[in-house]
Amino acid sequence: MKKRMIRIFCLFCGLFCMVFVRTGSLSTDLSLEAVSARQSSKTLSVTPTRGMIYDTKMRPLVNNEQQLFAAVAPCDQNKEAVWSDGRFLSDAATRAEQWSNGTPFLTPVSDSVDDLVQTATLTQTVRYGTQSCAPHIIGYVNRDGVGMTGIEQAYDELLSGYGADSVSFTLDARGNPILGILPDRTLSEEAVEGVVLTIDRRLQTIVEEVGSRMLTKGAVVLMEAGTGKLRACASFPTFDPNNVEDAMADEEGAPLLNRAFSSYSVGSTFKSAVAAAALTQGVLLPADFCCTGSITVGDTVFHCFHREGQGVLDFQNAMAGSCNPYFISIGQQLSPYGLRAMAEDLSFGKPTVFAPGFSSDDGTLPAVQTLENKGQLANFSFGQGQFAATPVQLAQMMNAFVSGGAMTPASLVEGTTVSGKLVDTPADDPVPTQAMRKETADAVKEALVYTVMGVESHAARPKVVSAGGKTGTAQTGRFHENGEEIVEGWFVGFFPAENPSYVMAVLCEDAENGAKDASNTFREIVDQMTYRPPQE
């Protein structure tokens, strides 16, 4: 009996061991299945591409540079290369931090690293690059790739929607890359669709280079005569669209402000419009006006720029000498309604729309009731008082004088392209309106040419071609801490004088030398545009 009990006990022990082994086996199998089920992937992507922005000759203004990135799996086979290979560009501390996380990471490289284990090279298109062009026109995107200003914002829907180079790694249950399973790389399509601007990149580069040297704060607008197309448009100081945060922090320089589209006091640049209004209303432009240095209207004395007076002046010499009393005397004979109507016909008091949600300021135009006051009318007659305008508006005004009196709104967009080779959908051409008779425009233009070319030492007179135009030194009613009034310096002109190709408005904000800095900037830009080195 005892032996029988021992045999039964041993049998049960054996069965128990078999059940234990089998249970362990099943448990292991289930664990393996669970591990397999917990395998995952990690996808790394560079910044998505956006659609193109081209200049008028289909030259790209964005997406001109590329940066390579390596998608690296932190495995032993890569460790030495990541630390010693000269193709890796990030600093050692950054790579050490990325490596310590134990998961695949992106790091910039100078060349392809596809020869390394579990590594793939991705190409990221750099939107603005190190030499950004026309940032105040193109605008910038936020960190999510959404257009915030300028053309980027106006055409955000068209420019968005492109993908990015990416690579996917297969990870085990612990989140480590599985060796032997190559990363899966996906390449994005090339961006060619986009917006075509009227800007000429070569001319834009000249304007930006000269303006950055000669204008601390200001703007330059270069317009094609007749058509109104903006061939260059720049604001100073400029900003780096790759580092908008620094620009936002600069409250004094306000580099994000597009001064070309902002309104300012315009001063004597408006005298050409006063002359046009006089000729339109049949008011005589005196040939023998005697400037004594001042003129009194009501109880207010208005001084000439030349306090000692300029003597007897005709219309052309009054324009060249920028005689305030001459134009105030003309303004007092004009209908306030007629003078304001001329200003409206020359685009003042209304914005210039370039694209959906993208336009210039409308400026400030005094009401007719305001101009019925003789003092306010006198101020308006030489571009002061309750009057402000943008550099674009002044360029539009000057364009009318060289275009037989036709005022054409400025334009900035040629249209859109699908192919990247031509404009597939042209923008609507601006519709010109006749602001004055051709004879009136020609008479004002002749005086503007005499203003520049009649004085050999005029600061705006180019070396190679002829030009015409008008200076302006505008009071602002604002003062520096030392008590000196802040003034805006202007030159608005055209060239060549005989058959103008371009109109240009130059603003020197808070000018130390009045209109001289703006005139010098005009001349320098014209000289660089027109100078051709002698043939060897």
C-alpha cells in the first residue's frame, strides 16, 4: 500500500511538472506575440515645401537654397561616424543629447550619408535663404508654415499643400530601431506652381543694396513708367524672414513696417499737383512772381525755403527753387473742391490694392470743408497740413505726368503659374484714368526736368542719363528730445527725361539733411541701373 501511494504521488508530481512547463511555454509564446504586436514606426520629416514666388522674368525669389538632413538611427554601427564624420554639422552637445534619447533623430549634414547603416538623407528646401529678396513684399510664414504677411499671406492657399521629404523607422517594443529593416524614405514633389510678381530681381537687388547704405529709415519705390508695374520696392531697415523675433523686438527701427506702403507728410513733392490743378482750372502760372521770402495768409506768415527770398520767378524756376509763396499764391486762387479733386484723381486718399488683403495705406486727404479755410488751403498748396501719402501714391502721381496725364494704379502681381515657365492665369491689368489733359501733364513734366537738369549741381542729377523730379522736406509736428523737429525727406522723379522708362519715389524718414539724402539715393540707384562698363 505504501509503495502504491508513493507511485501515485510521483505520477502527480510528473503531471504537475508537465503542466508547469507547458504553461511557461504558452506564456513565452504569448509574450512574443505581444512584443510583435507592440512594434511601431517613427517618421521624421523636414519642413514642408511651399509654392514658388517668381519675379517678372520667372526667376525664383524663394526656395533658392537647400539644406541636407540625416535621419539617423542611434545604433552601435553609427556611433563612431556620428561623432567623427565631418559631414555632420551640428555641435557635439546637440548630437549627444539626440543620441541619448535612443530614438531616430534628424541632424543637418553637408553631404549625403546614405552610406551609413540605418541612415537616410533628406533634402529640405530653405524658403528664404541667407540672401532674402524683397522681404516686405514677399512677407514671411510662421512656425507652422502659414503665411503671415505680404504675398505669403495673400496667396497662402495657393502656396500651401506641398509635402516634405520624410523617412520612417521600424521600432521594437522598447522604441529602438530594429536593425536589418531599412528605413522607408518618401520624397516630396518639386514645387513649381506659384505667384509671379512684377518685381525684377536685378533691379530689386540694386535698390536694396543702395538703400541699405544710404537710408537708415525710409523706402524706395521703382515703377515702370506708363504701366504702373512695381519693378522694385524696398523698405529700410529691412529684416530677416528667418528671424522675425529679432525684428519684432526692435521697436526703434521697426523693421517689419513696410514704409513703402505707409503714409507720411509729403511736403513740396505735391507742388506739381498744385500746378496741374491750376492749369486745369485755367489759373495763370505767373511768369514774374516776386518771392520776398514769405507770404501772409490771414494772420499766418508762411516762409519760403529760402528765407531771404528768391526774387522774380517764373513757373519753372519756382518749381526748381521750391518756392512756397509762389505755390501758396496759386493755391489761394484755386477752388478747394477742384484742388482736392485733382489730388483724388492722382490717387491720393485711397489705398492701392495689390492682392487680396494686401494693400498700401490710403493716406490722409483734407476734406473740402477744411480747405475752405484759407490757412489750411495754403498748407495744402505745399504738401503740409492735414495731408499724408505713401511712396507708392507719389510714384503714381509722377507716373501720370510722364504718361500724358493718365493715372495708372500701381500693380505688383503678374498672375499665377502652374508650369513655372510662364504666367498661366494673368492678373487683371490696372485701368488707367485720365487725371488731366496731356498738355497739362507735359507742362508740369517740362518744369520737373528743368528742376533737375537746369542745375548742374542738383543732388538727384544722374551721371549717365537725364532725369526730372521734385524734392520735398516735410514738417511732421513731431520733435526730438533736443527740440529739433522731425522732418521727412523726399525725392520723386523719373528717367530718362526725354522718354521715361521708370518713375521712382524715395523717402528718407527722419531726415537729417532734408531732401538731400533722398536725392542722393535716387541718383545712385539710377547710375547703377544705367551705367554700362566700357567695352574692352
